[in-house]
Amino acid sequence: MSFREIGKEIKAYELAYFTASCDKEETNKKFAASLGLDYPILSDPTRRAAIAYGLVKENAVGLGRFPKRWTFYIGKDGKILAIDKNVKFRNHGTDVLNKLAELKINQVR
């Protein structure tokens, strides 16, 4: 299942989640509204965060200029617990749930 389809199950975990995009804030707001998203899209139009996380190369051209679609699992202490570099849109929600269970992330009681 996709992330949007499985959102209630993901919200059962003690976590915060969001997406990030290199688009401008206004573009992201319109996109989120068009899909009825209930989580934030962070805007990174300068690409500083995308470059820092290795999602896009600085001064990249052609296909290399588009950020990779990765999922980062970051612990409460700020340390990266895991990175999924093979995100598949149609199964992303299920993949996230499986990884949360594997990482033993607590569920809300």
C-alpha cells in the first residue's frame, strides 16, 4: 500500500513524519492540498538539505539534478537509524510499517 493509504497505521507509532521537496513552499502547499495530505512537506528550494543528505549533487545537471527519493529513519536522539534508498511509491506505506517494526519503534498506547 502507498503511504497515504496506510497513514492511520503509521500514526500508531511514536514518531513524526514529513516529506521534503526541492520545490518552493507555495508549490508544495498546492501539491499537498491537491492530495489531501495530512503531513507537512518541507521546502528546500536552495537544495542545501538535499545536498547535505546526499540526495542530489551540488551543481548537478541533467538527470543528476533531481533529488533521489529516499526514506530516512531518524531516532529521537537525531541519529540516522536506517535509510531506504529503494523507495517504491506503490508499496512505500507497507515498507515503512515493516521498517518501523524491524527498528522496534514504540507504538502509541
